[in-house]
Amino acid sequence: MPLHIALLRAVNVGGTGKLPMADLRALASALGFGEPRTLLASGNLVFEAPADPDPGPILQAALESRLGLKSDVIMRSPRTWAEMIVANPFPALAGERPSALLAMPLTAPPADGAVEALRAAIPGPERVELAGDNLFVAYLDGMGTSKLTNTLIERKLGVRGTGRNWNTVLKLAALTGSVP
């Protein structure tokens, strides 16, 4: 069976979207997904399941109906995860300061002109680049004090996404065997 990466948006962040990872693994098992594994406590789930029907909407609906958690579930395959890593437009930052680089898988590619609108709205030294349906954000002065928030990014792009720092991106690649 194919391997899938499910990224839950806004789980266990800032006191919202509380979800123990043991509950997420149990839910995936109850849905018939094979070998569910989680990484960290931020909604990273790897599992085996047929590709048809798409397991993302099934997982998203079950999160809400069974656990009362409304969260976007963004799906990637190990192949598309590896492609995202290769497409990273900030390789030097990834090597030198991986915690300052965020990969943000999006629910869909943004409309034409949306990335330019985002760039115009960035209040600091951050840089953004789009590769397919993934946004890369270079937090040159660090994420902690940046005013470039998920809310601003999603409002300007017109699509939702969920960010993972580069360390987590590489750990998920290792977990799925998708290291390029």
C-alpha cells in the first residue's frame, strides 16, 4: 500500500487544537490506515493506505466527527515530499540555520499575483518563494519575533497552509524514506 504524509494544520500550537498524538494514531488505525506513525506533537502523521479514495478527506472528516477537531489535513506523498526538498530555494539557509527556514505545504497553488502581494505586505526582512503548491519562508531574523504570520500569509495567498521548519521537513523525509 502507498505511504502517505498527513500534515494537520494548527494542531497543538499556542494552546489551540489540542490533540494527543496517541489519539491521532488510534484514529488512523480505526480508519484502517496501516502502520500509523507520528512525528513530534504538531500533527505530522505517516501511514499506509490505498490512494483511492483519497485518505485526506476521510481523515479530516473523522478528526471532526470523532475527536471534535476541525483542522485542515494537507496530504503529500513521499515522492512529492522529496520533490519539495529538492525545490528548496534557500539551500544555504537550510544548511546553516534550518530552524529559520519554513516549508509551508499549501492546500492548492495560489492565484497569479498572490505571491507578489504577499511580498509587498511583508513587514520585515523575511523572504518568500513559491515552488508548486509549497511556500518557502526564510525568517532571516528568526521566527520568534517576526510579524510575518500564518494569518498574513494565508490572507495574501488566498489559500491555507501549514508550516514545518526545515528540521521537521528532514525528519519526515527520513521517516518516510523520501530523502532525496
